[in-house]
Amino acid sequence: MSKPQKQLHLTAFMRPVSLHTGAWRYPGSYPDANFNLAHLTTFIQKLEAAKFDAFFMADHLAVLNMPLDALKRSHTVTSFEPFTLLSALSVVTTKIGLAATASTTYDEPYHVARRFASLDHLSAGRAAWNIVTTGNPESARNFGAAAHMEHADRYARAREFYDVVTGLWDSFADDAFVRDQASGTYFDPGKMHVLDHRGESLSVKGPLNIARPVQGWPVIIQAGQSEPGRQLAAETAEAVFCSPRDIGAAKALYADIKGRAEAAGRSRENIKILPAAFIVLGDTLEDAQQKRLRLDSLVHYDSAIASLSVQLGSDASGFDPDAPLPREIPDTNASKTGRAGVIKLAEEEGLTVRQLAQRLGGYGGLAFVGTPAAVAEEMGEWLAEGAADGFTVVFPFLPQGLDDVVERLVPELRRRGLFREEYVGSTLREHLGLPRPRNQFFE
């Protein structure tokens, strides 16, 4: 019997609804799409009808991360808190996964474990936790910290944080809650575990005051690409949200993380690599390219240079806009992966500061721009070449960009056998083909 064709996994990046800073200004787009429940409900229902794996919400914990003149042009200043929104969306959907970011730097494991367990029960097994270490130094001031935690310390805390959260999810055996009305026994104390964790960064007694999640554990997503980020992904993640710039870089990242996972005693199949992919579709390649050019033209230079400053972790407003990026840029405590990628992009393509800023001010990551057939062909190549198990789709503008993907690209992927016709189960783990974790204390 021939082996079934491998298919893509597709998640939708939905906070902000588009990462492109000009998206809210594109003709026909909803300027308030990022903070409008009616629009967001329509979006997730369209994605569920198209059989997407998950609706993925990133998060950020600071507003003042760029100059006010640039900030006033940003559509991310006001956004729903992810858990509040996903809880609301859980009752208007039945199958699509609900993924949210929760920071290990500025949150506590008991809160995170409780919120995700609640969401998993509310949604009948569709929750996912995107583990992040907050990289924006401005966030520190919103949580009473005078200085941002060092990069290595953030990742050490994140690893311990994961152990505590998963330990709390395993506080009760699956059959602990007997609810025997005749005897008056609500739960079996012998099937409750007190974690009593005392580590380098955290001290948490437990148990969690919520029954074990429907999926055992919500699906674990991880988004770091630095050296400690890759190792954290290999040891903990079941899906990796990443941003390689081309298929060569993606294949190297894919092999590295899967190899590390194997070295950690895990199966390669139980960790899905899902690069972010900005998708712009047109009737012809030229049509798609013109859409992107028009979109990029809506990015104000002040916003562009502010985006470059954030990516570098250093003020770029004083750089000569028509000269190359300076060679000597002070090292900072910002995201090292993002910073290195920006410098590499400028060097490889010979971009001036202005050109680099405009690229980043719109969307500087991996982009598939072309006809549905051409984009489907390219996505299939990434799958076949071991560069990705699927993609985290970034829409250029909404609703048109989302409609193009679900109405034009998804049917083309199906015609090629690259994407499911129907959901095969009801939980996010079933969508992704992931096993249910064993309870480390009762199995």
C-alpha cells in the first residue's frame, strides 16, 4: 500500500489581524478589524469553514515601544486581551484551535496554567499555549521592574515555567472527579497531586484548582529562534512558530530543531514547524505584486524607521536614510534573532536605511506573492523539501486577503492533495496529529 501524501497544517496569525502596518489603510479593509468582535467572529468562522488548524493570537505587553508620532499610525495600539477574546470565540466555533501567547517573563505559572486549562475545557479541547519570553524592554516598566530581564535569564525561567505549568495541569488524574451523589464523594483525594515545586526562579505549591485539561495538556507552541529558543522548542514545543526568510534557511532550522528534539528523546513527528508566511494573491504575478506595492506605499516613513529601531533595539532615527546600515550598532538586550536577521537582510540585499525601514515597516518576513496555483506550488515544495510541516498564514489586509486565501488558495491546495477536506477529529491535538500527553503523576 502506498504511503498517504503528506499534507500541510495551516494556522492563521490573527493578533494583530495583519502584521503589515499599512493593512488598516488598504482600500476596502476594515480599519478597526483588530478590535471589532463582529469582524473577528466572521474571520474565525471563515477559517473554520476552510478547516484551518488554529486561530493564533500573539500578544504584546507594552504600547510605548516606539515614538508617539509613529505610534499614532499603528493599528496594534488597541487589541483584545487574548484569553478574553478566545473565550468569546470558543462559543461561536466548534473545531478550530484557539492559540494564545502568554509570557513567561511577566506572568506567573499558576495564572497561565489556570487560564489555559479553563480555555481547553470551554472549547472542548482546542486550546494552545504559545510560550514566549518577552523581548521588549518597555514591557518591564508595566510590571514594576526597573530593568528588563537578561536574555539568558529569560530562557532559564521559561524552561522552569514550562515544567511548573505542565505539572499543574497534571494535578488531577483524568478520573479524579467521581461526583458520586449517593456517597457524597466529589473527588478522590488519592488522585490529586500536590506539585510543591521549588526551583531557581519559581516556587509553586499547587495543586491547580481545575480538572485536567480535555487534551491532557493544551498544545505547546514556541516562537524563539535564538540558540536557547531552539533548545527550548526542541525540549517542550509541539508546534514552532518561526520566521525563516527563505527555503534554505527554513530547511536548516527545520533539521536543527527536529534533530534537537530527537536528541531530547522526542519523536520528530511530534513537533510541527510552521513558518510565518505572508500571502498576497492575484490573477497574475503582476497583479499580486501590484497589490503588495500598493500596500507598502501606505506605510508612513516615521512608522518604518520606528520599526527598524525596534528590530535593532537601537534608535535608528539618526542614521543617514540613504546610506547603508552602520556597521557599528550598540549591542542591546533586545531579541538577538530579530536583530541578526535585520542586519543580514540589509547586507544580503544591499539596502539603504530607508529601503530597509520601509521593508520592515510593512512586512519584512517570508512572503508568497503570486497566483493561487503558483503559491500552492511553492508551499508544496516547502513541505516536500523538509522546510516546513505547514504555515502560519499572515494576511496582507482584511477581509479581502483572508477571503483570497480561503476561497482561492485553499481549494488549489486541496486539488493538489496538500490540505484536508474535513477535520478528522474535534481537538487541536487531533488536527495536528499529536498524541495526548500522559499524566506524569498518575500514569
